[in-house]
Amino acid sequence: MSELTFARIDETVHATLTPPRRGYWGIVLLLFCGVLLGAGCWVYQIAVGIGVGGQNIPVAWGTYLINFVFWVGIAHSGTLISAILHLLRAGWRNPIARAAETMTVFAVCCAGLFPFIHLGRLWQVYYMLPYPNQRQLWPNFLSPLMFDVIAISTYLTVSALFWYTGLVPDLAAVRDRATGMRQKVYRVLSLGWSGAHDQWLHYSRGYLLFAALATPLVISVHSVVSWDFALGVVPGWHTTIFAPYFVAGAIHSGLAMVLTLMIPLRRIFRYEAIITVAVLENVAKTMVLTGLLVGLAYGTEYFIAWYSGNPVEWESFRWRATGEYAYGLYFMVVGNVLLPLLFLAPAVRRSLPALFSLSLVVNFGMWWERFVIIIGGVAHDFAPHAWGLYAPTIVEYGIMVGSFSLFFLLFVLFCKHLPSVSMTEMKETLAHGR
Amino acid sequence: MAAEVRVLGLFPDDGKAARAIRDLASAGFTFRRAHSPIPSARLREAVGGRKSPVGWFTLAGGLFGFGFGFALAIFTAVQWNLIVSGKPVVALIPFFVVGFECTILFSVIGNVVGLLVCTRLPDFRGLETYDPRCSADRFGVLASCPAGREGELLEFFRKKGAEVRLWP
């Protein structure tokens, strides 16, 4: 940090906004094709019917719900980094806060698509809105699915406003260096921000309040998502530890995605002086903690199943470890709990290839955690004659590819058109020596 | 009334800018505004502190949201007044989830409205007496004086270690 100056921070970040090379547009095109593939599969599903997916009786919730929970989880570390670590005055969060917040907004957008996709008859989405139908019936807020509608839309609104508010001073800085049409666009986007002392007075207060409000929200949103399952009387789902279990898992997966995005970003945009290895190391250390919390939740689930003496619950958990989807359980235990422990070794958490590889492993493991929970519960519940298996179809894989492509496409477009590191917060870090 | 000229002093750090703000009045000039690339406690202190009222907007939004969330859940439940599984029609514990989410949502909306009202954004007129270096690495102090005294004000800023810009 010592070699950084205000001018160098500006130069580094402004350099990322120069017109992109041909390779960039090649990546954009590739990702756009992925989005088209997903959109095509969705259109096919709308035309033919939800039956083109692998959902069945008893497994009515397949990859659409897995991906929904996965993306909501990814969205959580952005708010952890931007809000909770802001309140804790952790200076190391500043270089990665902007990209993490952006990741949050785009991940919530991807997550928000899946309930629509899973709905099948998309045109009946208005059933979920607080609006009376032709029989004067209103949606009932006793259902966790209705909690979800409120929670996810609140989270999307709050995280988007938080992200944009944080961007305003940086948009003004970009405006002040831009020329021509770009300057006009950034002038409007920055709302005429001039960094006047009274603007900063209100901004600092407002930003602090944003962080204070986002912190309980982030915990509540994934708790509400967990209640989609925990409030259902299904073995493997109906447990009180789901809310903290899901929140810990969400932060764990989100931190992994931060590493997955930050390491290439740092290399491509020459951010080495700003996103230092020490910053990435701190993310890795936090992942050791979240990994252990997730491991504690895995163990507690098994303990509860055994200690309850409930034969149905115990059978469900026995089957998880020995049944058709046992590999999913081992992916999640090894990927989310055991391998992140390698970060305890300083050499591993300071090695960029190791950080990147392990972040991919955790992303993979967290996807499988959702598979094990969502599919495992209903595939093997109370009555043996109703047990069944599930496998995603090619249409579901296409939509999944589409959602990942959409997420990375939005992020790639963001990186080249908006400041991907907060210049203001980096300058504050420099000025205050944090 | 005599015409007024405005001069912007651009300082390399907030300490010098804060000292200049403190000395402006005794030198017979009027302080108008300070610009900085980051929020500065020194500048805030020199300008004279007052608390931001943004929090009141946030509080108002939160109170409205809490009431709105509960009211929405209760209103929709009583439209179909049917007891299911012995559970109350107006069930406060699940409705608290809706109330909580709406509290956060409307608090944040109140916060944003408060920010826009207090900072008077969007406002593009403030950029007329603004220097782009203030968003990079300079701390600007905008002061005014009657026409004819601009030379004294320019000299004042230069003595304090600033680069200067003048607006007639």
C-alpha cells in the first residue's frame, strides 16, 4: 500500500476503462451465446411445458431451485464485504468491495430468474403479487414462498441502491477525465456530484445507515430462503438449524466466488498494487472460518438426526451417506470443509493458483450442497413406495449454462464500463492508513 | 450590490485546505464551499460541524415500512377469514417476517430520498464553479469577494500553498 498515491489509484482504475481490445469482445460474444442458449431452452420449455425438465413426483424441485439457492448464496458475500466489514472498519475489504457488491447485484438477478423459470406458466406470475384474483382472493403471507418474494425483491432493491450509491463519487471521478459522449453519460450517471463538503456530510451518514440496514437484511434473506425448506415437514428439511446453516454456507460460497472473480480481474487489469495478496489472504482466512461453520452445521444435522431417535429422519441421513447421491455428500464435505482447511497453511493462501483452484472447488462443493439438501429430502422421505430419483435434463443444463453465462457476461461488461475498484474508498484507506 | 468574484484554491492536502478555511473570514473573504475526493474530518471541522438529518428520513421510512408490512399481511389474511389447522388468521409471528423486510426496504428508500434531498442531487449547476482535480487528488476551497479584491484573494490562497482558479 505504501507505494500507492491518490494519482496512482486514479491512473490504475481509469486505465481499466479504456476502449477494449478484440479479445474482450470475443469473450463477450461467447458469453452472449451462452445466454442465448439458456434463453432458447427457456423458450422451448415455455412452448412445450415444464415436463421437459427432469422434475417428477416426488422430486418436484430440481436444478431450478438448486440454482436459485446457489445464486442467492453467491449474492451474500458482497453485502458481507461491503456492509458488515464496513461497519467493522476492516480496511482490507476496500479493494474488493466494489466488485463484490456488483457480484451481489448480478447474482440476485440470476437467482431471481429461477422462480420464474420454475413456474412453468410464466404468465401466471401475478399470483405471487399482493393483488386480488377474480375470486377476490389475495396471496397469503403465511407461506414461506411468499416471504421469499418479499425478501428477494427487498434484497435486490437494497443491494442495487447500495451499489449505485457507492458508485456515485467514482462516476464523478470518471466523468472528470472522460471526453465527448462518455463524459455526457457519466455526467448524468454521477447526478452532478461535486464532492462538496455538505455532500460528503450527508453521504457518509447515509452510507453508514445503508451498511447498518444491509447487515440484518443479508442475514434475514438467506434465513427466509432456508425456511422454504425448513417449514416443510420433510425429513432432512424440517430442522431449526437451517437458517444459520444457510447463512454460513451463503457467505462461504460468496467468498469463494469473490476469489474466482478477483484473481483474474487483478491479473488482467494490473490491480496488483491495489488488490494485494494480503487482501486475498484475508478472504482465504475468512473462508477457513465459514468452512468450519458449514462443517459444524453438517455435523449438527447428523447429530440431530441420530439424537432425535426419529427413524425416518435417521434413514434419510443414512441414505444421504450411502444412497444413490452419496457422491454429492462427499463432494460437499471435502470441497466445502476439508479442502478449505488447506488455507491454514500460509504458503497455500498466498499462492494465487492455489487460491483460485480452491475457490472453484468450494463453488462446486456448494452447488452440490444444495443438490444434496433439495433433492435428497424429497427423493427419500416418509414412505418407501414414494421414493424416487431425479436427474436434470438437457434443457435444465442449457438453462444452467445460460445463468452462469449471464452472470459472467454482466460482470465482464461492468468491468470495462464502470470502476471495478472503489477509488474513493481506496483513497480513504490511504489517507487514514488502514 | 457590488459584483462578486469567486476563487477556488486547490490544495494538495486537507490540512492546508482546513487552515485556509479557518483564516478566510479574518482576512475579509467569504467561504462558499469545500470540495474533496474523499470525506475529510478536517474539512468538516473547519467548515463547522452540523449533524446530517438523513437519519430522520431513514427512520420515517422504517416506521412506515414496519406498519405497511404488517398491515399488508393482515389485510390480505382477513380477506379470506378461514381458520386452517387451528392457526390464527392474523398470525403475528409469520407476519413479522413481512414487517421486518418492509422495514428494511422502506428504511433504505427513505435513506435514498434523504440523501437526494439533503445533497440536492441531481444538481448540475454546482459544477459551474468546480475543478475536475477535486475528484482526483486536490482539496478545493471556494471563496468569494467583491469585484476588485480578487487579487487579494488570489494572493491569500497562493500564500497558503494553493493553486488558484478564478470565476468572474
